[in-house]
Amino acid sequence: MIGLRSTLTGRIALTAAATVILLFLALPIVVIVVTSFSKSAFASFPPDSWSLGWYQALFADGSKWPGALSLSAFIASISTVFSLIIGVTAATALTRSELPLRSAVYALVLGPLVIPHIVTALGLFLLFEPASMLGSPLAIALGHTVMASPIAVLILVATLRGIDERLEDAAASMGAGRMTIARRITFPLAAPGMVAAAIFSFITSFDDFYVSQFLSSVGTLTLPVQIYNSLMFDIDPSVTAVSALLIAFAILALVLVGLVRWLGSGRQNALLSVETATALGAPGKEAL
């Protein structure tokens, strides 16, 4: 591989191979987006004619999509709050305390990522069914929290480990308590990671199908369940328009995550520069 990169022919070959692989991965997305602008009543690629009719049909009177969209957004918002609470608590315990059996606890927290989603959904169904909570938005949000909170923990653990502990030590040496350090140092620096955890938790909940399918009812159909029903029991080309909007939402979310993390890294570097300059300027003290 190193030999290929050292020659012009090798660089061209690697660039061509990478381009082909990326195009292959992006091809289904491109097909969906292009098909969403078809005027035909049957989804086809490439379209014979072009139109925005299926996008207009999404928000027409009597459309089933706005209700499913608002319900998914509402449930995802609740699930995001729960996931952040669990994520911040678990990540702080895993990185800032002497927790016994830390590796075992970490593996337990990440368990829902390893267990098949349909198995988790079945377990949640058997849990909520005796309590008559099937179809409740709260039950669906709690189920989504089981799937989204491990992702929040992963992101926040990486974020807290990436924060230079010299900043916290410097604050402690000046008499700041644990809560003050967390409020003034740790959490502000972890804010980009918290935003990223919130975005990915929201997306995980918004896109979840298995838990929603098992816990929903006729009156509480989330967007993924509504898409599935439209594909299984109806011929509705507006599904392609919904899918294109979801793709656009995911791309915007990833761009926002990248921007927030970039701003956060610059803030930590600025604080480290201030701390180093202060330590070097203090007489009789060495920089940490």
C-alpha cells in the first residue's frame, strides 16, 4: 500500500478505487433522491418526467405523514432528554470516579448495541404489555431510550476522556469544589460532545423501527412504522419524498455535529493556552 502511494500510477489507482467504492455506497441514496422527483404514480428509476408533486402530497389535507412526523419528533425529543441524562451520569461515573468493575459496567451499558434490536423490542413488548402501556408515546420513548442511551454514553465517554484533566486540576488547586469544576470547566468543555450525543440520540429514536413496531398501536404510528405500512399495504410513491427528506435531515445533522466539535476543540485549546501562560508567568511555579 505504501509503495502504491509513492508512485503517480499508484495514487491514481487508489483514488479511482476509493471513488468507485464511495459511489457504490452512495448509489442507493442517489436513487431514492432522484426517484422522489418522479411524476409517475409508480416509483421508477430513472424518472420519465419530473415533478414536485410527491413533496406537495406529503402536506396535503388528509395526509397521514404530518401526524407520523410530529409524533416521531415528539417521541425522539423525550428519548433524547432521557438518553442525555443517562449518558452524562454514566460517562461521568466511568471516567471521573473509581467505579468498581468498570469494564463490566461499561459492557453492560453498551449491551443494547450488541443484542439484536428485534430481541430488545420483544423484551420491551413483554414488559409494557402487562402494564397496558402499548401505544403510549412514553412507553415508545422509554424503549427508544434503551437503544439511544448507549450511543450517548459512547460519545460522552470519548468526550470526557478527551478533556485535558489539567484544567480540572488547576481549578481544584484554586479551591474549586467538584460541582464548581463540573459547572465551570467540565460541562462547558463537554458541551460539543453533549450536542453530538443529543443529535445522534434523536436520530436513533427518530429512525427506530423495531421498538416502534412492537410498542405502537393504530393511533400511535411513528414515521418508520408508517413508511413500512405504506410499502407493505399500499402503493404510495410519496414514501420516496419522505425518504429524501430524512436523508437531507441526516446530512444536516452530521454537518452540525462536525461544526460543533470543531468549535469545541478550539475552545479547549484556548483554555490550555491560557493555563500554560498563567503557569509560566507565575513566579516559583512550573507548568503542569
